[in-house]
Amino acid sequence: MLLLLLGIVVLHVVVLILLLVSTIVSQWIIGPNYKADLWQNCSADSANSIQHCLTSSIDEWLQSVQATMILSIIFSVLSLFLFFCQLFTLTKGGRFYITGIFQILAGLCVMSGATIYTAKHHEWQVPGEFNYGFAYILAWISFPLALISGAIYIILRKRE
């Protein structure tokens, strides 16, 4: 039972780290001499020696992506806190419904933010050749992991 709880907590912490990295790091879009994230656009000169970074635009869709990514982190942290609270206060045989629901909400927020960014980033980015960066990919990886973690919490029963 201890290994199961440790595995669940490790999975939750991994999801939380993925969410933090994908929200903070500036690698959502990468192009030649160009990179962008939720917070700023950065471009470099041809020698890649000087970078010019501009803050993100004030488009509503970008603000909604920022908000959903921050909400996903808040829901995930709250879920981890609630798990530890329920671990010590839940009666024997009880399920971790509240913890699971908050973790599933975190996963749905990530999915919403990444989907909006995928659909709308063409309005904000410099036209041309680009690739999705590792932070964007981490956001998509954290989505199913958060849903799996939330489902495990809902299925999990407290044992003596």
C-alpha cells in the first residue's frame, strides 16, 4: 500500500512539474531566429548574438491560454494538498473524489489552453517556418497524465 501511495504521489508531482515547466519556459514555438511562449516573443539577428524580446500581445485568446495554464497549476497543487488532507481525515473505505476531480480539472484546463493555442497562434506568431517547442509538447503530455492521475484518485480507496 505504501508503494502504491508513493507511486501516486510521484505521478502527481511529475504532472505538476510538467505543468510548471510548460507554463514558464519560452519554447512553445520555435523558428529560425525566433521563439515564442505564452508570455513573450523573442527574435534574434542573423548571427544569433542579440535577442529582442517583446511581451505577448493582449489578445483575448492568448490571455485565456495563460489563464487556463495557471488554473491547471492551481488545480494540481490544490489536488495534491487535498490528497494529503484526505489521507489523514478520510474514513476507512472512502474514496478520494475531491482530489480526483481537481486533478481532472487541471488536465482539462491544460487541454483547453493547448487547444486554443494550437488553433490561434497563427494570429500572433511571425509568419514563416516554425516548429512546436518542447514546452508545448510537455503541456500535451501533462494532459493525459493528469487525467490518469485523477482517475486513479477517484478509484483509490483508503485502507487501514
